[in-house]
Amino acid sequence: IAASSQPSFAFSKLQDLRASFERLRGLQIDALKAMGFDTLLDDLASICDALTELDRINADMGVTDSALTMLLQLLESAGEQPLA
């Protein structure tokens, strides 16, 4: 797996695990109730939501980076030409 795809792959696996664990929500199993399993699932959901938001922000920053790079290239190519 390429380094740039590792975070996406890891997040995808985390989402898959979350979906698998969600099937256990609300089961009346003493061990799951004792460890607060449903609360842990809620915590996992919050983490996944935060990671989704960070991914969106990262994508927005990529667009901004591209726009700034293009602006710098235009300024460099203008050289000593006065701007209108």
C-alpha cells in the first residue's frame, strides 16, 4: 500500500470494524454490558465522524494549495512585467 493511501485504507478498515461492531449494539450480554459496549460504540462513531470532517478539511486544503501554487506560478512567469 502506498504511503498516501495508508490513511484512507486505515479509515476504511475502521469504518468496516465499526459496522461489524454495530451489529452487537444493544445485545443483553453481561460482558458487553459490563464494559459499556454501547457507549464505546458511540465513542467510535464520534471518532469516525471527526475523521470524516478532517478528511473533508484536508481535501479543501489540497484545493487551496493548488490554487496558491498556480498563483505563484503566474506571478513568477510575469517576472518584471507590471501588473495592470
